[in-house]
Amino acid sequence: MKGKLSTANNHHTHNGDYTLRFSPVLNSNGLVHFIDHSRNKENTIGLTVDDRDFGYRVQREFPSVVADLIDLAVAIHASDRLAVQDLRREQSRICVVLPVRHPELLNTDSLQAKLENLLGSATGSRWTFDFQKRTVSGRIVEQQLVLPNDPEDCEVALWSGGLDALAGLYTKLQTSQTKSFMLFGTGSNNNMYARQEQVFKALQPSYPNRLNLCRVPIRFSQSSLHQKNKITRARGVVFTLLGAAYAYLMGKQVLCVHENGIGAINLPYRASAVGLDHSRSVHPLTLLMVSDVISELLGEEFRVHNPFLFWTKAEMCKALAEDGRSDLLPLTNSCDSPHRKPQQPIQCGYCSSCILRKQALAASTIEDKTRYIVPHGNRPAEDPSLHLRHMLVQVCTFRRLLGASDNPNFQWEALAKEFLALDEIVDRTAVAENLLPSDMQNRLLKLYQTYVAEWDTVESQIAAELLDKDGEQQAYSTAVTSLSLRDSCHD
């Protein structure tokens, strides 16, 4: 349904660029009424969630507050996909109207503020929520009583189909001979779902009775004419909220996220870089804010924890390298913008995520059998060394700051002066990490020192794949030197 905005529809929604009015989130035939205030347009889109896998759980009854947590995650996902955001313009304002079972909990000033701060930080947009009373019955899984499944020693972790998720899980499987792992995946992309299942099935025979995969797909319908937002900044938040619901249903107060520290903290490559995406989806502060939202809603402490915050990606891959499991690597995806062109590899090989993947596998001395557009497909028209040059400028900055002194206090002072976010990370998350601030500083220093040392051993190898002409090598070296000198002028 499209047309001009009526006076009735505009009531209570004039303060946003977009308003999304959700009907109750259902297993089928759910709807979201989307209003674009800036263009004076509206339409209605189908929205469903398949949460049957939540039937495998410890809790006999399905807590209604967990059902609200799921609905909140689904609404954020749909809003983030449907409300097109231009990062070069003033931040979008998104108003979400959602029926829930416990509006008295979700409409409190405290929870609203935490939600708005979390999503503002993760997406760059301004979010407001109006939670109304849900008047229809719950989804099928909510109405079912189950015989509790109670794995003796289990851990719940997110399962994305990416290399870090695999490497983190594999490391834990190797270090614990008895623990079982309940993996959670979600999304609205069929290719992502296929990859999650493929990696899981390839790993499962090696660890019988220790792995279980739960997935909750979110699907749109009647949406082919609606322009989708390609930059889904809230994806990590949605993934974590749904994973937390699964962890709670499994009787756990902790959800694990496996992400290397370099990627999680994701410091800017250089002060003058423009247009490069620095996601905050698994940033330590984002995980802390998600934990606070979930804890307040559930009424008890809940933590989203990244046990690999102080590990490089290469360190995470060492267990795979030691066991010679190079067969698993091509099944995982790391690319920021996977390609779908016929006869071309899916992963580009030259975005920052692909380059970090290559760097990690080379530094951990495991054979990378993954096929990338660079170097295995048709080279792109644009310069494929752009992201590499920016990443190496950052490495040069780390090397310069860490090498200016042998005193850890002076090293931290220099690093934190250049990257102001580091002090805030320590100040706000050291307690959650069960560390003294000074100990956390030292562990972060070790993380970046290790990362620099890894690049020292593999830089020439990674650069060679992205350059195919003699002239390009000289231009590349000149460009990196120029960018490094330019950034050093900002000290």
C-alpha cells in the first residue's frame, strides 16, 4: 500500500524521518507499516520469524519477557533494513512502534535511554521506541511446554559462518574435551544460512554429541519494490539480542561472541581516512551496552562476552593450523561485500576484512585454499590495494607509537593519545573483563604489538597478491610512505 500520509497516520510520528508501525510479530502473516516522512510515502511489508528451534531449551515454559526480547530484535532488524540511511547526510531518525507483552518494562525511561544509546552508537541514527500492549496470543513455541534438555557443561555462542566464529569455536573445542557448544545463527539471507549450515556440518563429525545449531530466520514478504538499506549497521546488535534469548532459554547468563581483538575494537586506519566503514557491531562498548539492555529487561544480570578480545585473528587460527584443518577455511566467509557474479569467486580478496583474513592465515602458517576475486578472478577496475594501503598506514602508526619507548606506561600514553577510544574501553570494560585497568592496558598493548609483528612477516606476501604489475609495486610503496608521512604530521 503506497500513498500520501494521512493525518491519522501522522499522529505521534511527526518527530522522525521514518516511522515503522509493527503488527504483533508472528510466525506468519506479520506486517510492518513503513512511513517515510521526508518523501511523504508509506507502504506495508510482510514480516515473519521462524523461532521453532527455540523448542530445544532448558526452560520448560517460554518466558514472556524473552518473547519480547525476540520481538525487539526482529523490529530493530526490519527497521535497519527498511529505513535507508545515507551516511553522508544528517543522521536519520527512526521511530519504532511495537506491540509487546510487557510494555511496562520496555517503556521505562532507563531502558529507553539504554536502547537509544546502544542503537545510536551502533548505527549513527537516532532511534525512539513506543511499546504498546500486545493483544494477540504468542507464537507457537511460546505456547508449548517442553521436556527440558539440560547439557551438563555447555556454552552458547553466536555462529555467523565466518572465520572468527569457526576459529574461536575450534580453539575452545581443542582446549576442553567435555564441554558442548550450543551455536546460534540468524539472518534473512539464504546464502548466509547455507554457509552457516555448511561449516557446521563439516565440523560436526569431528566432535560428535558436542555441537548443536539453533537458527531463527527473519523473512520479509511483499517487499520487492521497497529499497533496502545495504548498510545494516544494527545487524550485530540484532544477532546478539537473539543469541541472548537462546542463551537464556538454555539456562545461561552468558552469551559468547568469538571475534579477534583487532576487528572488534576496529580502530580507524588513519585520521584523514574518509568513507571507510568501521563497524562497531562487536566493539567492547557495544557488547557492554547490549549486556545492560538485556540485563534490565530480564531483571537479572546477563553478559555478552568476547573471550578473544586480546587475541589477534592469526592467534585464533593457530588451533586450525596445528591440526591441519585448511579444508574448513574455504567454507567460511569474511568479505564485507560478497559478490554474486557468475564464474567469479564470492569473496573479493581486497576489502579490509578479506585482507585481515589473508594476513591471519599467512601469519598462522595455514594454507589458504579460499578463492578470491583477487587473485583468482577478474581484477576489478578500481585499485585493489586501497584498503591494504590504509591498513598498513595504521600498522606504521602502531609501530611508531609502540617503538617510541620500552616503558609500557609511555607506550600506552602514546597509543591512547592517538586513539582516544582506547582509554574509554579500559575505563568502562575493565571491571567486566575482571581486570585491573593497568592489566587491561598491558593486554591491549600486547595485542597491537603482536599484530605489528605478524604484519612484519607477511606484508610482502599479502601485497604481492594485490599487485600484478611492476609499476604498481612502486606506486604502492610510494603511496604508503606518503600516507604515513601525512598522518605523522597530525601528531
